[in-house]
Amino acid sequence: MVADATTLFWLFFAFAALVAISGLYCFLVTFNLLRMLIGIEVLIKGVTLLVIVAGYLSGQMALAQSIVITVIVIEVVVMVVAAGIILGFFNLYDSLNVKNARNLKG
């Protein structure tokens, strides 16, 4: 039974790490602002999965769940503000390409 729990833990850990790495890759490779926002979202979901796995490993699932709920609430607020900024950028330049940001002054 212990071997099954250890195998399951490493499986969840590997999956969460893969999700976080794919989100980071999506964020770093693209020049599209909307894709960057989606990459950040996937990265944060991977990190929250890693927090849950760490809470399971340490035996403090209640603490891990409360941290994840707090992160999700903060993440939603940040994503809404970022989506508003991206919408303003699109209205100004008719493009979501980040290379157009070089024209900004301020």
C-alpha cells in the first residue's frame, strides 16, 4: 500500500511539474499578449498543483488547500486586470503583438 502511495505521489508531482513547465514555455516563446496571459494561467495552475502535492507529502492538506484557494482568488483578479490592459492595447494598436509596444511612450 505504501509503494502505491509513493508511486501516485510521484505521478502527480511529475504531472504538475509538466503543466508548470509547459505554461512557462508558452509564456516565454510567444509574442502574442493573449497567449502570454494563457501561459501565465497554465503556469499558476501547475504551481497550485505542486502546492497541493507538497501539502499531501507534509500531511498538511488543510493549509495547502487554503493557500491554493487564496492564490486562485488573487489570480482571478490579476487576470481580469491583465485582460483589461490587453484589451486597451488592442484598441490602441489593432494588434496583440508585443513588438508593437516599442511605440509606447511614458
